[in-house]
Amino acid sequence: DARINRHFADADIPRLHRLLVEQICAEAGGPCVYSGESMEASHAGRQITEAEFNALVEHLVDAMEARKVPVAAQNRLLARLAPMRGDIIRR
């Protein structure tokens, strides 16, 4: 996605994927334990805008819809992830 690709240009994609899976699994009730840095620490200095944050959320919703995750379950997960927004945007 051209809106957010620049943030992932130097990323270790396999590690990022593993951490995203851990985080979503943990937020969804486990049994995973998130082993990455805090959202504030991992996004510090990245200057992520609200539009970029929203673009990533769109991709998450698209992925859940593609896997036929019920809307109620999607909403529960998004509600658990939403408080992280302030630690991610423009830090």
C-alpha cells in the first residue's frame, strides 16, 4: 500500500509478521504472549500519521473479512487494539 510502504522499507518482515500474530493472538485472548517492544517504543520517531494508522487498520479489517471472521469478533479485537492508537501516531 503506497500510503504506508515507507514505514516497512527496512523492516524485518518475518519478525514483524511473527510479532503481529503474537499481539493479535494475545489481544484476542491467547494463549500467545506478545514478546515485542511496547507500541510507544516501537513507533517512536516514526512520525506515523492518523491516515497511515487508519490505512493499516483497513488492511487488518480486510484480512479478517477475507478469513470470514464474524463482524462482532472483528469489533471486539479492534476495541482491544484501539487504545494503542495514542502510542503509535506521531511519536
